[in-house]
Amino acid sequence: MTAVPEWMCPPRPDGWYADDLDQLSQAPRHTELIDGVLVLRLSREEAWHGRVVSALLLALAAQAPAGIEVERERTIRLDERTRVEPDLLAARPARHGPDRRFYVPDQVLLAIEVASPESAHRDRTVKLRKYAEAGIAHYWRVEEDDAGLPVVHAYELDEPTRSYAPSGVHRRAICTKTPFPIELVLDKLMAGRRS
């Protein structure tokens, strides 16, 4: 049996807290904390996943109005025991300095997860629930169709129940006014990016 590295042992008997992630310099990139449990991404990012994230980042950043930041792989502190890292987010500027390490839910307008084989279950169930419970108004889950094109599963928060209601499945294009005006032709998003 392989010994567990010391850095993986929780710092206290009741486990990990969101702020502990800042002290885990030995943890792999993209380490998350969900309900006090470390979630490590040990597999390599698939090429399709990286291309979609990059294309969406550029397209959304170009359309975001002044005062809205679009960022890649920045964590959100959902509660004291959960800090996740969506692939992309759109948020109001942080209230703290440029060395900030995370956003809080009331800043985040849209969280986007691009599903991969390793993350699909979490993206479809756990993160769908956690983002809604934290009050993030919009959530997109992006999956690959049989032709290698992105499909956006969009959700909108039902405030009284703190759960998401599906607001659409977008296969060729997405045109929405929320959380800000966005028009994307999904077929063209990947043009010239296929291997």
C-alpha cells in the first residue's frame, strides 16, 4: 500500500475548509474542495475540452459589458467547506485586491463547466446542486456531441427553491439576454480548432 503524502492529510480532525486550499502548494493544479473533501484532477485535459474553454473565454470576454470579468479556472468559495473551480465564470469585479484567490457567489453571474469523462458526473449532479444552493443565477454545462461540437445545457436559478430550472439546450447557437447579452454560433466557435 502506498503511503499518503503528508500534504493530503487534513489539518484538523473535522477535515478541510475552503481557505485551506491556499496552503496546499503541493496539490496538483485545479484541486477543488467539495463538502470538506479534496477533489484532485489527475488526468490530463483533453484537447477538445481545452479548445472549447479557450474559444468560450475569447467569445464571452468580447461580449461582456464593462464591469463584468470573464475568467478561466478561478475558484469560487461557495461556503466554508466548498471551493470549486469552474472552467469559466463571468462575475462582477472582486471586492478585494488583485491578489485575490477566489470569488464569492454573490459576485458570480455565470458558472460554466465543460464536461470531460473525468468531470461529467460532478458537472451534471454535484456542481449543478452546489452552484444553485449558493445562489449563482446561471449555470452552463457544455458537452460534446457526436460531431465534436459543443452543446450548451443552460440553467437558471429558481430563487425560492435554490435549485436550477433548465432554460434550454443549445446545439447550433445560443442567443440570450441573461446574464448579459450573448450570441454564440456554436458550430463556428470550433471552426479551425479541430484536430
